[in-house]
Amino acid sequence: MKSQALRIALALTLAVALSGCAGTRVNTQDDERPWHSINEFRDQRFAEVADPWEGVNRNMYRFNFYLDKYVLIPVVNGYEYVTPTFVQNRVSGFYNNLNEVRNLSNSVFQLKGKESATTLGRFVTNSTIGLGGMFDPASKLGMPRHDQDFGKTLGYWGAGSGPYVVLPFFGPSSLRDTAGLVFDDGLAFGIYTMVDPFGSTSTPLLYGAGFTALEGVDMRHQQQFRYYGSGYPFEYYMVRFLYHQKRELESGKRIPAE
Amino acid sequence: MYLRLLLFTCLFLLPLPCLAADDGYGYPIPGSYEATILGTPAAMMPTFPTKMHIRQLVLDVLPDREKPPVFFYDEGLRCNFAYQNKKAPLVFLVAGAGSNGNSDKLVTMMKTLYMAGFHVITLPSPSHANFVISASLSGVPGDLTEDSADLYRAMEVAWKKVKGDIEVSDFYLGGYSLGATQAAFVAKLDEERRVFNFKKVLMINPAVSLYGSVTRIEDLLKQIPGGAKKQGVFFNKMLSKFSEYYSYGNFVAINDDFLYSIYQEKLFTREETAGLIGLTFRINLAGMIFASDVMTGGGYVVPRNRVLGADESLDDYFLVSSHLSFFDYFNEYFYPHFKRQRPGLTKEAFIDSLSLKSLDGYLKSSTKFGVMANENDFILTKAELDYLKQTFGERTKVYPRGGHLGNLEYKDNLAYMVNFFQEKEVQP
């Protein structure tokens, strides 16, 4: 389901990446020396993350800013305007519950028995008593959510994050996490094809597209982050650092030997 | 927003320890540095409904201003506007150093006042890049008189934009930290300009002397090994300490439990906590210095003849700018800029002008001011706190703890703020 969106996104990436080269400036004359420059400081950089493709990433970061500005945020605002908060929360709950499939498969891939059991319990409870995930009785019953994805699974088994990547629509990521995203979406798409929830309707494609579109809107709705929202000139580095650090902490961890 | 997030990531979020001394004041965190970083526990903040009448204003304060490509995303001064459907007073709120109009503290103040029936407009600090780029006439922030004139202009533009939509009975003004100090200067200017005729002005944790307060914040960095020149090493060391702690504990995620435990286990020493506050200040300052240098073409950190592109790497500028102290900025860039305009201006006289004491007579004669301060706010000396008490008398409320701004979002403090604006004004 998400893979269609991903394909479109990848096509857009390529288009923007190619057009982006035109924006690179060439300084024809030598720069005047500023009062302070990099040579005088002998200190480690902080908030540093491997980012060999910074030019393309910044380009994509900017692309996402415009995508938000002209498409996603107006759509999300419209959605929030016409939909009561109660309904918005139920929609979020529904999609979050579907993502438990991703959480479960990756808990299993990491051989985390207890966590897998909890996630399975959550999924069953919320899908039934929670009316298809619209409500979350599982959390109140002591089954907390464990967010997992294939990027974390790769990290868990020792794969490094690789260079930082900014994806169109999805935003900050890494080479490893991008691979993880493709894998998770492939798996979801496989399950979706197998279950074929709209197969019995007269226009399954249309329903499928609506389903995916609402998912995209809900995803942006749940995400508070705004590109360049801080107005801080070095925001790119702050976001890169925070993303990287959070993923490192949450994925790279193995259970210490006892 | 990011800096706060960064601090949260690097440190600890809120526990609910019952450490408070029995003095009738329920704010729980005794340490000045800890309070400054941790702020107020979520459970001790008021809660707000999800739907409120709040929208963003993007103000074109300086219509002729040309924005360089590297700031392509800056489309105007970003303010928040909360409005009532009935006639009510309008409160302007000014953010503290380095904060934008969306900072958590400012938004909490806005929502609290909105719930109490006020219209509110929040403004970014003149030291924030957004303000430097979109609203500062000179592009060189830090002079309280000029910054306040910029603020006043921005308020006028904001008011012009909303006045068709709301009914306003009176105008009030408030600010925290540097924004509080600026509020006094804005109020002074308003006495001449009379556009708003502010009836009340509330200053929360103001700096008395800008130079003095910044000196004390810069001093926090002296406590780290190697001093401020090695802040990168320090930061990375703190980060690995944090990561290791996470890896060896059995934590599920970076959540409240984890952060609480960092606080409980005292993972960071007092010196390290102080160093992290100093570092946060430097990171903020870096944004201001860089934005100012680009806007004025000052050749301070960016070569004078260089036009930075929208996708260009700023990595080196980030490192350079964040390693400059406030004193570097002051002595090499800021003071020379003003000395060019006012020959004969001595450094001492300039420093004295950046202080509430330069408005001494006015502040003592006016009854519109109120002050909220903390006994253990490290940006004030004992003498400066006494100065506030003397100048504003019983309109000075001093809390026993809270550090610098740590207790701003605490329920009692917010109630005091609301009450200050609701009370009938004192007649001179």
C-alpha cells in the first residue's frame, strides 16, 4: 500500500536531485578572509553525523519544505478543520494498529520473545475490543507499544546506520533505515495483496488509493515537525543529529550478556 | 524548540520528586541549574483543550528587505495570535534570548492567558535569527534601545493585521528573560509613541544588566575541562555518557522513565549540568551571530563577498559561530558597529546603557510594572535582585526557587501572571 507512494516519491527524488544541481553556486573569485574561520579552532565537532551526500540531502530537505507548504500542510489543515478531533484520533489509532504488524514482525526478527508476545497481545486486543485499533485498551491492560521496524532490526544485528539520507515525504533517514523502510513496506504490501480488503468492491483500486491517501494524511497529521520551523540557521544539523542519535540509541542496543 | 529538545535528549526530563522544602511553594526542583534545564513537570502544568482560537501570523515588517538565498525559508516574522470572540485586552508577549515565537514557554503563557479571556500575540526574541532576518532594521541585535524600536514596529504591524478581526479594550505587555528586559524599553518607547498606551507590563526573570547576566552564563562554560574552546569534546563526552547509560540499563525507549532515572542517578555532575546550560546558550548565540553576519555582510564568519546558496553546507560556519563567545561578538562586532555610529561612545557607557538601571527614573515613577523573579536565578547577582525589589517594591514577586525560568510554567506562577493582568490597574 505504501509502496506506491514510495515509488512516486523515488521518482520525485530523482527529478529534484537532478534539477537541484542547477542551484549550486560557483564562486568565481577568491573569498575574502572573514574575521573568524575554521582554521583557528581545534575542537571536535559536535552533533556530527556521516553525511557525504549533504548537498542532495539539503536539496531534499528543501523539497520537503515546499511539499509541506504547497501540498501536505494545506491538506492536513483541511482534514483537521472538517474532521472532529475524536474522529482524527480514531483514524490515527486505526493506522497505528495496522503498523503493529510491522512492530510484531521485527520483534520476532530480533528474537525478542516477551516483546513479540506483548505486541501480538496488543494487536489482538486492540483489533477486537479496541474496534479495529480505533481505541487502545491494550495500553491500559499493561501491554505497552514497542515501535519496531526493519531498520532497527538491521541495527540490532550489527549493521551500522550508514550515511544520513533525507527522503522525500518521509524525511530524515539513513541508508540502513531506507533499506528497512523498503523492506517493511514490501512486507506490508505483500500482506495487503494477500488479504485484498477491497477485492470484493466494484472499484478496488479506488478504495486502495483512498486508503493509502488517508494514511499519508494521518501520518503528517500525527507528526508535529515542520521543516525550517525553528528558524534556526543550523536546523539541518540539529535535526540530523537528533534523528541519528535517537535511532542509534533505540536500535543499536543488544541485551547485555548475563 | 530544538534546543530544548536537545537538552531533553542530553539530560533528563521530569520526575515528580517531593524534594520541595516546606515553604508553601510547590515547585519541586531545588537546584538552580537542574530547574533551569528540567523546567516544570508535566503534571504540574495546566492542561489545555485541543481546539483553541490560535493562528500563526507571518508579518512583513520590513517590506523592502531583501532576503539572501540561504534564508529562502524565512517568509516573514513568525508570531502566534490567540483571539477571543468578545472584547478583551490584548497582551503582547516577547520571548527570551534565542527563542522564537513558538517556544514552549511562550506558548504556555499564551494559552494560559487565552483561557483566562485575553487576546495574545507572541513575538520572537530580537536575538532569534527570524527576527534578525525579518524585523531588525540594523541586522545587529543586542542593543536594547534599537531592539525595542524593532519590537515596537513589529507590534504595530501585527496590530494592523489583526485589528479588523478583534475588539480590544486595553493593551498589555509581557516578556521573559531578555524579553522581560526588552519589555521595559518597549514600554518606555510607548510613553512617547502612544500607539498602544500599555496599561500593564510584566517582566518574568528579567536580566538587570544584559552584559552582567551574559557574563554569568558564559562563566558556566569555564567549568568544563579545557574551557569553552573544547566544548565539542565536552559535548561528545556527555553524549557518550548518556548513550552508555542507556545501553546498559534496561530501557525501552528514550521516555520519561529513562530521563527520570538520569536525574535520580545524578548522571551529570553540577559542573557538567552548568556546562550544558552554557553550551545551549552558545548554540543559540551561534544562530544569531551567523544570521546577523549574513544580513549585514559584515565579513565576521562568512567571507564578505560570498553569497551562500540555499543548499550550501553550513557545517564550518556552525562550528565557527558556536565557538564564539558573547565577548567575541561584543568586542569585535557589536561594539565597533555602534561606535562607528556614535563616535566617542565608550565601552563602559555602552554597557551601562544595556541595563534596566538606565531607565531607573522611569521604572521607579511608573506603576504599570510587575516583576516575577527567583531567589536562585543565576543570571542575577544578589545586588541585582535587591535592585528589582527596591525599584518595583511590592510589585516584585520573588519565588524561593526555580533557577532561570524553570518554574515559569508551574501552575502557581501562571496563576500569578493571569492575576497580574486581571487585577485593576494601580493608579499613580
